[in-house]
Amino acid sequence: MDAIIHLAGKAHDVKTGGKGQWDEYMTVNCGLTKKIFDYFLKSKAGKFIFFSSVKAAADRVEGEYVDENVVPKPHGPYGESKMAAERYLQSKMEDVRSKKKEVYILRPCMIHGPGNKGNLNLLYNVVRKGLPWPLGAFENQRTFTSIDNLCFIIKGLLTKDVASGIYNINDDEAVSTNELIGIICSATGRQAHIWHIRPGLMERVARIGGWLHLPLNVERLQKLTENYISSNAKIKKALGVDRLPVRARDGLAKTIKSFEKH
């Protein structure tokens, strides 16, 4: 084989309490990575691509954006287990160089495409059912990663001479949640219903939702309304491109249209 791409892992889970669950994250996201990476070092494969996460670097963005130079501050079992795996890989870089191999640690923002699951599906269902979006007063910006741009980057890493390192992965443009609602409406031919309710009131509603186990709770409100902008300048420079092939809005529209088909 020429390369190993390590995608396996335990992803986000809203129920992150208890030592047993923390152990499970560490076993899968860190322990499994160690096993696969150790196999890579013994194999004839020349490149190892590990899918970490921006959450390994920062659960929240302090400043305008997050890049690869940020001092890691993961929060919770998902981010901390991914960071533990990253540190193991970095501790082995002397072996990697001696064997003339390359190792790429990727920190993608939310990846989306056909078959997507998560908060993007929640927004789609709100629009599909004609429900009003009550969080219009939150003006946030987020970066996403379309599956097409991701595949473009992976192909580049496999076929070009790119130095080992940590690389943030995301589309070029950031999108607000209100813009995302507009993209969903445009892609599905529906009309947007956005309510601009005071953020303080919605925060109280989210707390009540958590007590009653409703879809909108404090954690989900934060994810839907926080700013999280990641810089992809380093990976574009490494690949020798000025921009990625798919614009953020076009990639999101393609994903939403795939929901309509299924």
C-alpha cells in the first residue's frame, strides 16, 4: 500500500458524563489510533493521514479565527481524546523522518455531504416542516467542510510532495446560521421564516429545554449560535492553490438537495 487514511473514531455524543464513557472515547480515538499508526510505521506505506478535529485544538474560538498555531485547549472527551492521539503521533515524528515517511494530522470543521447527520439535518427539518427559526437574533459565523473540498485535499496529500504537519481543513468562506437557513430555503424552494427573539430569552428557553429533554438545550443552542471560524491558509499553501474548488454556499446547497432526494 502507498498510504493509510485513518477515519475511524467515536464522534460527538451529547451524553458525555461518567468515567466509562471517557474511557470509551480514549480507547477508540486514541488507543485505536496508536495501533494503526504503529502498524503504519512497520509497513511499506509512505503516508499516514489522521482525521483529528478542530475540537482537538479549541472547543471555542478566542479571537477572529483559529489556525494551526493555537495553543490546544480541548474540552470534553471527544476533543481531549483526539488531542491525545495527535500527541502520540507527534511523539513518533523522529521515527517517521528516519523512515522517510509523511504524517498529516487533519483538523476538519464539520464535514457535510450526502448521508450527513447532525445539526445541519436539524436545520433542514425545521425548514422542511415550515417551522420558524427562532434564533435569528444571533449573528454568528462558522466554517464548514464540504465532502468535495475534503476529497480534493486528500487527493492532493496523496499525490503531491507535502510536508508532514497539522492542517486545518474547511471551506474558504464562513457562513452564518441565518445565511444557512437561506441556503436551505433556496435549495428546497421553500420560504424562510426567521424570528429575531432576544438572545437572553432564547437562552432561558434552552435551559428549560434541557430540563424537559427537548431538542433545543443549552449545548445545542451554543453549537447553533457560536462563532467558529477556522483558517485553511496553511493547507492551501501546501497544495499550491489559491482557493478550494467548491464554494461554501454551493457545497451546502448540494448537501441539502441530497436530503430532498432521500
